[in-house]
Amino acid sequence: MNRRLAPMIIHVMLLAVVMNHARSTTAQSKPVKTTVAYREVDGHPILADVYRPEGDDIRPVLVWIHGGALILGNREGIHREIRDLAERNRYALVSIDYRLAPETKLPELINDIEAAFAWLAGEGAKQFHLDADRIVVAGGSAGGYLTLVTGYRVRPRPKALVALYGYGDLTGDWYSTPSPHPRHNPRTITREEAAQQTDGAVISDARRRKGNGGAIYLYYRQNGIWPEEVSGFDRAAIAEQIAPFEPVRNVTADYPPTLLIHGTSDTDVPYEQSTMMAAQFEKRGVPFLLKPIKNGEHGFGGGDPQQIENAYQTMRAFIVRHLDAE
């Protein structure tokens, strides 16, 4: 062997060994994903994806609830910041489906959320070695709404909540009158077009619908009929009937600490939805943080990148503080 080449060859071989070891270590550190049915209703399984580090040690739990106006979406739509935080800190991450509207109405949909947490505290905790006393719930948009619902309707009560551009009121003008915003009016949607996206069969994953449900949502927003179509309640009596499902009307002193992050220029879910929740938290003495994203649209588009990153830093610290506390 050429003596001049020998050191270079050895260096390359050692580098290859190091890189292979690094890839092996990274692969081993990736969480293991398991899909389970946390409940079955009339033969329809409702699924959750559980991601957790290998091993049998008991892990705290970060629960993600997807958005989509209760009409769209599925459990695979996990926010990148949530997924990365869970993996980096070796938390178990549980992302749940739930039956979707309009095929399933609001009371039954909320019952799925309650059932998911009952499963999490019981069989789920046993099967996946989870600490049911250390759960933080996070969600965006309608998932943010459902996150806020868990603050008073599920047991065990979560340690803390993170609502990204969520809402606590279901019958305000923003949802019960025709939307003037361009995002909801790219073109006029007819009732017939919206109806073509559902045959009435129960679904808990919008990918299973005839169309993703976008036309249904736009039709509801264009006509200001989302509350009654999703809830199943008659418009004349909806204010009283829907109240048990509105977080803004159900905050008590033992509600979990909550972080709210919301764009101030959101035309899908108004920023005022988070300020309304903040006012109730302040009134009841509930610890909370409200992080506005100035000029941020739904999902923070148009907001200052540094302000968004600062909000995410706050979110990461908030979650870690509550999940790492014994």
C-alpha cells in the first residue's frame, strides 16, 4: 500500500464507522409509532397514533388534537414544533382522531374526546407505559377549541393546555353570520356542491370523505350556519343547548394553566377569541399567558418571524415546565 495513501484511507474508514454509528444511534432514538383504536362506535374504530421512545420507562404525555373546523383533518397533521419537542425531550406523543361533523354532531364528537382521555388514563397508560398524571394538551384552530374543552370536560384533568389560534365561543357573529373574508369566498359554494362531499356515513378521518370537506366548510361560512350544522341544535334554541360545549362559558378556578398564541389579523378565527378566554382566566384566577402575533393571519402567516419564534420558545418552555414537574 502507498504509505502516503494509508493515513487517508484509515481516516476515511474511521469516518465511515463514526457516521454509521451516528446513523444507528439516531435511528434508535426515533420514537416508535403505534396506531390503536381507542374506542369503537357502532363498528367504526376511532384511531390514535402513539409515538414513544423505546423502553418500558413511564413517560409524560403530550397530546395533540388536530384542527379543521371539526369537519376536516386527521391525526397525522401534527404541528412540527410539537412533534420535535416530544422527540427531543423523549415525551410520549399521542395524536387522536375523532368523529367529524356534519356526519357526527358536536355532543357525540366531544364524547370521543372524553373517551380518548379515559382510554389514555386506563388501557392506554398500561399498554404504552404513560404517566396519566402528567399530560399536556395542545391543538390548533378547531384543535385549539377542543384543547380548551379538555380543560373542563376530561379526566384526568391535564396539567396544562396550549391553544394555537383556538376559540372558546361557538355562536358569536364570527361563526353565525356570513363571513365577509376572501378566504371563505373564493367562489360561491352551493348546498348541492357541499352535499356531494358526504353520503352521511360516519368518518373520523377527512381523507375517507368524498372530497376533503373543504366545500362543506366554505358553504357553512358563506351562509353563517356553521353552529347549527355542526352541533345539530336548532337555531332558535342553540345558545342554551350549546353552552356546555363552549369553553368561554365553563372556566372555573381549577381550570388548567393555559397558553394562548394567536395572530392579531386572523380572519378565520378572530384574535378576540383568545382575548375572551384570557378575560375568563383572569376573572377566575387561572394562570395563563397570551402571546399575540402582530399582523399574524390564521397559522401566523404575515406575522414577524422573530415574534413567532419567541412565541414558540415560550410554548416549548411552558410545556417542558409542566411535563417535567413531578
